[in-house]
Amino acid sequence: MIVKDVINEELITLPEVKDLLIHQREKRKQETAEEIELGYELRKAIAHVEIFSKLDAKQSRELVDRLLELEKMKPEIAVRIADILPLSNDEIRSIYAKERYTLTEEELKQILDLVLQYT
């Protein structure tokens, strides 16, 4: 598949991807009267998100929105945190490993407290 032009780009969490893929699967089933076999890529993608999604789409978006209110929080990192749901300061530090700054203990505690509210 050759992509000619990117129309829109948006960061979404893994549970939101799950909802989109399941919607796509249902749409394909409704398009044809007979049972169709899903493509390999779609089947694998759905299996992946079903295994690794820990929250539902609404909760993950709420968590991302609350994380974005914090200082030193980028949208990419907020989505990654909502997908992974780190449960320790070391896991949060590993997410921030490529950033040019480090988090204080207070900032780590704020992030961890938010994540623990959703687990």
C-alpha cells in the first residue's frame, strides 16, 4: 500500500485503537451478507489490542487529559503512560529516558497517583 497524502494525524491510546478496529470489523461484517474472513493484518491488530489494552477507551482518554494538565508532560508521553500504566517510579523514569530533563520525586508521585486512580 502506498500512502499518497496524510490527511489527518492524531495520537490515540491503545483502547481507542481497539474500539476503532472492532468497529471496522463490524462494519466489514455488515457490508456483506455472508461471513467474510478478515485480513491477516486486521486479525493480528485486533488480537494485539485485546491482549494489551488495560482500560476502556473513555478511561484512557480521561487519563491522558489529566496527565496533560501536569507540567513537563507531552502528548506522546501521556498516551504512552495511558497505554502502559506504569506502577513504579522506575517504569515512569524509563518512559522519560529519552527526554532532556529528569522528573523530581514530586512529579513522579503525581503521575503515579493519577495512574493508580485508573488501575
